[in-house]
Amino acid sequence: MSQPAHPASTRLAAWQERAAASPPLAAALAAGTPANEGECADTLDLLAMLGCDAQTQAAAVWFELALRDPQAWTVHVQALPPELQRLVEGQLAAQKVWALHAQRETGTSEGLRRLLLAIIRDLRVVFVLLARQLAKMRGAAARPEAERMALARLTRDIHAPLANRLGIWQLKWELEDLAFRYLQPDTYKRIARLLDERRADREAFIAQVLSELGAALEAAGIKADLAGRPKHIYSIWKKMQRKGLEFADLYDIRAVRILVDSVADCYGALGVVHAQWQHLPREFDDYLARPKGNGYRSLHTAVIGPAGKTLEVQIRTHAMHRDNELGVAAHWRYKEGGGADAEFEAKIAWMRKLLEPRADEDVAAGLRTELMEDRVYLLTPKGEVFDLPHGATVLDFAYYVHTEVGHRCRGAKVNGRIVPLTHQPHSGDRVEIITAKNAEPSRDWLSPHHGYLNTSRAREKARGWFRRIAYDANLAAGRALLERELKRLALPAADLTKLPAHFHLKTHDELLVALALGEVSGGQIARVLQEAAQPVEPAPPPAQPVARHVAPDHGALRIEGVGNLLTVLARCCQPLPGDSVRGFITKGRGVSVHRADCASLARLARRDPDRVIEVEWGRASAQSYQVDIELRGYDRKGLQKDVTNLISNVGTPIVASSSRVDGRTGEVEMRFTLRVRDFEQLSGLLGKLVALPNVVEARRVSAS
């Protein structure tokens, strides 16, 4: 295990001399002396070994100042470049993960590792965190036992797996061995003792292997570098646990590595090895012909070497070895024995690019662009982490924690503050779900207009609860929802006979159940009603086509039996595409188009029946239509603002508005004249309006 070879103050002084050529690092070292000079020097040495730039090294020193003297940091931070500020802020943000780990009672640490990657915007911070943790672990023997154990657990759960995923072998093995040494000292010492007892024999055996193998490769004309491959105590223990073997049964305690110049030489060297000694067929893996999914490339084989002892041999090119050791082809997936989703693997792949030589200075900016988060990482009160799609609500979170928690959810707190169930928390928020004794989801949760559930997984779980209840109850609920939708849209006499077929359902009852379960929405009903009222025009016959008279370029109305006439939508009933309509020929204003059930049209028809004509909606319309809506509810501060903001956000212009408040009862009535595209937009708007606090009803009304 590598340890500082000379006093910490001398090593830090060497860095101060070296920093003369690096202004960012020189400024950081001049700002103040780190509390632990040895750890600081060790961290800088490790960052240099990883090839990190001067900004990253300077950020490691500035972070020490920010922790030791926050006031001084507040003074200095204003003068630092934004990039350097981000690097320090990332390290400060990581402190939250360390605190959560200390509070965590049970569960896997995978969520915490994901949270760490989510809150760090500049991924060079990860290398500082790993280097600093290894520096701390090297000096952990001098710390109090409780602090040493907490540090070792954090290393085992967070830092070592991250080093593994990045493929930084030089840091990974030492972090694992040090954590293992403190967490399981007896087992560590036993394996170390077994290694020491056989060290002389093993070294003599490896020397013999290298001599024989070197001669055989030279005779075959293959230039190669040979070395014994180090085996680390933690990896030995893991293999013993995974395969249920004793130390004496491990064949790869004795191992060598062959480095050559080309892929052809890899296979040539493999032939030499197999010609020299008998190989074990089940212990051969060709990761050159079939590289691992993460890009790892090498030949692995095992043979019965001199004196009948088993020997592991790895063969790769110098370039492959450099990539594997430095992380470009990190093999964390097969080492950790678990997979990851494709998006997360892509992020890890981008992280590995930080280890490659950079030809330009725009790499970090590019990485930040690629890694814009599409997930949110949320914490339970016990510190467990759940990752959900971006835009998930606290109710979505409840269903992700457990289906029953979602069913019984009645409220939520985010960071100790009560929030509505539609609240969308951010990464790092701690969410506490308030539950009732009995499960009783609301059907409103299934409505997209209300915004309670934004993930398909949670919606399906809620839908499953309603599927299990009595069929008659779902039928009644669906009927009530349909009647409410038709009333809101002012379509009490709509023809519903063709609705089921549009949703591939056989009966009207099946449609009602689907509506109750949220499988069909009110907006979809509105769209189908509109489409049903717009007949498909027949294709013209092969002979001379019959001229068809339509309103000039309106595209929304077709007037049968008359020439081109101006059309005007009647203000009294404000028809929308999908409404059953009729026309009335006016004097000088063209055809006034009314809803078929309009009271004003009925009076006009009784007076001049000959002027009533048939009018149909055309197939397409790029127009907008004027419509009146009415809201009823109870007054509160900001209600008018919330309503108008919502209408504006949906994209429906307000033509006119009025409101009236009953000072005695607090009841409020608002009326808006809007311009909407069609039924579907109107349905969605009414659904969102009625979901606002204190709004009891939102419906379409007739101006008459």
C-alpha cells in the first residue's frame, strides 16, 4: 500500500513550488494552509496521476478552505472564474450525500451513487472526491475508531463502486482494500497472512513462469512485456465468497500478464501459452473477438503450469492495458454482477471520456450538455433513494415506493413542508408520504387534466385498484363522468352510438368502464364527437366532377345547395366544430350559423322557415372559435389570477371576462369569452380549471 515517503509539509511545499507554473493552483495554495497538509498533498498527487487539469487541482484546495473557513471562502469566491466555482460547489453538494449515507438505516447504496452523479453538474468533481477519499483512507489508522469505521463504510458503499464504474483501477483496488481492512480486520489479516506465507513460493513460481514464457515468446518472434499480475486482498475475498472456495482452491492467485504491440501478437502469444502448458477449456474468454458491452478487451486463459500448479494468464496490447487501467474500457458491469439501464450506462460512458487526453477545452462543456438530467432522485425519510422520470409528482413517488403507499396516500411533505399531491419535487428532496389507514385512491388521479400522476407506471397501479372493485361501481362512475363531460361541453343531445367503435370497444358499457378506469379520457371523447360530426367527403367520380359550393376558404363549413356565401358564427350560441349546426340566411350578412338547438334559431325559423338551410362542418379547420365558459366556486386570494394564468398557459386567448362575488356566502361566478380551436382543447381547459382549488364547476354556456 503506497504511503507518503516524506513529511507532509515538505510534500505540500513541493506542490507550492510546482504551482508557480499554474496560476489557479498557486492562488488556491496562497489563500490559506489546508487543515491537513498530508491529505491535501496526497489528493494533489492522485489528481496529477489521473491527469486532471489545474482547475480541478485548484478546486480541491479551495474546497478545503471553504470547509475550514466559510467566511474567507465567501470573500474569495466572487473573484474566481465560474468554472472553478462550479467545481467547488459540486464538492459542497456531495456533502449532502455523505450526510444521507450516515443517516441511512437500510437498503442499497446504488440510489445514493446515482444521486451523487445527478447533483454534480461538472463530472470532474467525481475525481476530486475519489482522490480525497483515498487520501483520507490512507491516514485513517490515526482517526478515532467510530470515525474510521464511518469513513470505511462510506468508501465501501460509494467511492469504491464509483472508481470501479469509472475503471480507475489504481484507486479502486486501494479503496477496496483499505475499507475491507477496517471493516473486517480479522478476515483481512487472515488472507494477508496466507498471502505472506506463500509469497516466497509464489514469487519463485512466477519467476520460473516468466523465464520459460519469455523464452518461448522470443523463439516465436513475439516481442512482449511480461509481469506478475497483482492480486488484491479484497478481490481474493470476493472470489472466495462468490464461488464458495477456500484460499488454497483459487487458481488465479498465481497470475501473469502479457503485453504485446498488436492484436495479431495477442493471438500469437495465446498459441505460445497453450503450446507451453495444458489449458483449462472452461477458463478461456476471448474479449477481443467479443468485447464486453462496456468496451473491455483482453484474452483470459488458465493453464496447468510448472509443477502442476494452475496459472491465470491475461493477454492484451499496451493500448488496451492503458485503457483498461485508466477507465476508458471500465469493466464495472461484470465485476459488480448487475446491469444498468441504457441511459445511465450512456452517462457513465461520458464520464469515462474525462479520462481520455483532451485535444480542446470544450469537452467539459459538451459533457454538461449531454448529461442534462432526465431523472429526479428523491429520498425517503430513511434516506433511501428512488429515481423517477423528470416531471414526476409526489403521488407518483408514493406509488414508486410501494403500491399500497400510493393507494393510501392522502398528503405529502417535501423537506418538511406540506405540498399538494401534484407537486413535482427536485433531485435531492426528501419526500414523506402521509397515508390513511385504508386504501382509497381518487378517480381524479387518473385524469390527465388534474396532473396528479405523470408516470405511466403509477397510473397503471392506480388503475389496477379500480379494476378490482365491483363492475357496477365502475359502470356508474363512468356514466357520471360521461354525463359530466357532455354537460361541461354543452352537448346534452350528442349522438353517442358510434363512440365505442372508435375506441375498439364493443358496447357502450365497455366505454363507460374504460372512462372510469382512465383508459379513455374526456378529451378523447370530445375529439371523437367532433370528428364524427365532420363527414368524409366522397372521392370524385371518374366522369365530370360535380361542382361543390363552399364558403370561401373557410375550410370549416360547407353550405349545401347555394353558391358562395359569407358565413358568420352566431354570437347567441357560439357553435364549435362538432356541434350539430344549421344556417339562417340573413339580410346583408350572409349565412348566420347556429347550433341546431339554439333558441334564437328556433324563433327565426318560426318566423322565416324558408331562410333556414343545411350547414355542415368541413373536414379541416385552421380557425379558432369564440366560446363562453362559466366558473363557479368560492372566492379566495389569487383565484382570479390563477384562472387567467391557466387559460393563458393553455393558449386560449381571452376576448372578454367578468366576475361576481357574493359577499355574504363567498360564492364567486366568473364568465370568460375565449377563442378555442375545437372540443378537445375546450375539454382539456375545463378539466384543468375545475382542478383549481376552490373551483366547483367549469362549463361551456350559451350567450343566450
